[in-house]
Amino acid sequence: MEEEIKEPISVNHALLGHADFAKEILLQKPELAAELDYRRSSPLHLAAAKGYIEIVKELLFVNPEMCLACDRDGRNPVHLAAMRGHVHVLKELVQAKPHATWAALPRGETILHLCVKHNQLEALKLLVETADAHEIMSAKDDNGFTILHLAVADKQLETINYLLSSTSIEVNAVNLNGCTASDILAQSRRDVQDMEISELLRHVGAAKAKNISFSAYEFGSSRTRGMSSDADDQNRVPCPIGKNCNEFNKKKDDWLDKQQSALMVVASLIATMAFQAGVSPPGDVWGDNSKYDPEGSPAPAPSSETPHTAGLSIMADNNPDAHTSFLVTNTISFLASLSIILLLISGLPINRRLFVWILMVIMWIAVTAMTLTYLVSITALTPNHELDHLSCMITVVAYAWTCLVALLLVDLILKMIKKLIKWRGRSSSMIINGTTTI
């Protein structure tokens, strides 16, 4: 058994010596060109992998059919030359047997996948320019990767630039988990090249999956460099670096759902408190009427008794200014919370994140108004001799609350400005690209 294994190996290595020696051997025994070692590698496999151009030419002259022979890993000599970046050897092999270039690989890969996975840009360029590879530029392996997905995942800046500027590759190919190349970049580890890669993708109209319309998912219509191409659901590819985009998007949806549920609960509580405070104001209501004369007018009351009517607010009679402030703040809180409830149950067809932001601002208004309602009520119910101490506390609380709300408001405004800038930049890029296409 060992002799059977060692013989092909020694033959292969002998043929990989000097070109003149290999030529003489092949003249005497041309059948040696078809010998396979225990890895099912022929002399042409080894010569192509090593980059021995002269020996490759001799082997092709003797038996060009060996270009189609596959080793134990399912790779022919053309694949090995592309993986190693031996462009001169690759050119000879492609000229000898062009269809060997497109031989099927395990896991559904193409030779272009091998070029990108092994970072062989020159080999990729040669295949695209001389082997009519445009037809399989957007081909997928069994895991769904296009060569653009691989290049973006590996941060191969030059390869990405070449694919986007010199080929018709589909830039918005959506994988089985709902991710595009832009999604892959966003989920990958941060790198100094991210900004430049992002700019390259943006300039050709690349977008994240969430920004692509449903029709693009349904019919596979995606934007390519200077053209639109059709792709079906089988063209979708899973995200690299072990991340599931469906799970990622589902988490975002879950976050929005939780935010909306929390807003509904808080809005309901505030509405309940505001309603209860409105019908039962601080200090309660009068339990009886002051005395009336027969003609219906209130009888003159003793100085110790305020004219009043049963069921009306005591604070409205004793402290009208405080009662007015209480009604204003309580009404604002009540209406703001009801507005949140109404918007949540209406299901308006707008961007959900923007929708949540709007609801949050309304909630801030409701909570602030409820806080003011509490402070007004406490002030109205506090005896005059205690107001000095209370006013100091109220001032501190008011300043702290104002600072908190201002901080949240500034943060929200900055986020909205950032989103607006990104949206305007994306729109401008799409307009420019559309004009260029026309």
C-alpha cells in the first residue's frame, strides 16, 4: 500500500523539477501527466499551485484534459492557480480549457469566491476580463455568500472598489436572513476602513435591508451599478461573522414593541391620575350649600364662612389662582396621555422609530404637566407659615426637572439632526446615481 501511495508522489515531484527534465520525462512517458497521488492531485495540479509556468505549458501540451481533473477537495488546476494568485499560470490554463474555469466546486462556490476568499484581486480581474465572468458575478454559494458579501466581511477595500466600479455585481443582494452588504458592514467589527467602504457602497446606491421596499424582497429587484437586475429569493445570503440578521431585526422590532407597550401603560396611568385629580381636586369639594334667601341669592354669611355650593371645589373658592394653575397643568397632562393612547391604537402607517420618538416627546409633556400639577397641589394645601420652607424645595425640584428634560430634548434633537443628515446624503446619492444611469 505504501508503495502505491509513494510512487505517484515521487512522479509528481520529479515532474516539478527542471522544465527540461520534465519535458524529457513526458516525451518518454506522456501517461505520467495523468498520474494522481493519494490526494488525487495530478502533476498539473502541483505545477499550477507552485506557479511553474514552463512545466504547466508542457503538461498542457501533453494532456490538456487534466485541466478538468479534480483533486480530493473538488478543485481543478485552474482553481489552485486562482487561489495562489499565479496570474500567468491562470491565463495559460484558461486559454487551454476555458470551461474548466466554471467547474462546480464543493459548497456551491465559484472560482470567483476562491479569488476573494484568498484575497487574489489580480486573479479576479483576469477572470472577469478574459473569461466572461460577468454572468456569475452575483452567484451565491450554498451558504448564500456573493463575492461582494465576502469582500465586505473581510474588509478588502481594493476588491470592493473594483467590484463596485468595474463590474455589474448586485449591490443590494438580500440574503436568506434579510441582510445586504451594507448590513454586513454595519454588524462587523469596527475598523479604520469602515468609513471608506461605507462611502463606496453608498455611492452606488447600496442600502440596508430595512430601507429596501417589500417589492424588492418579493421580486428580487435590486439596484446594481448603473442597472437593475432581477434576483429571486434564492439569491439571499446569510450574514457573516456568525450573526443572524433576522434575529437582529427581530430584536429591533421587539424593542419598538416594548417601548410602545411601556408608553401605553404609563399613558393609561397618567390619564387615570389626571382624571381622578380633575373630579376630586386637592382639598376636596364642598359638602353642603351656604344659606340662601327665599329669592335664591346667598344669604349674608358670617365672616368665618365663605359662600359656596355643594359639589364645587373648595380650592376654587379659597385660592382661585392656584386652582386655575391646577386645572391648566392637569388638563395638559390628561390630554397628552389620551393623545398617546389614541396614537398607539390608531396604527398610523409611519416610520415606527420616528413614531416612538413622537410618542416619547408627548410623554415628556404629560409627565412634566403631572409634576407641575403635583407641585401646585402641594403648594395650595400647605399652610402659609410652611410655605417658605416648601418654596425652597420646589425651586430645587423645578431646576432639576428642567435640566433633565432639557438634556433629553437636546439628545433627541441631535439624534434627529443626525438622521436627517444621513437621509439627505442618501437621497442625494441616489439622485446622482440615477442621473448617471440615465
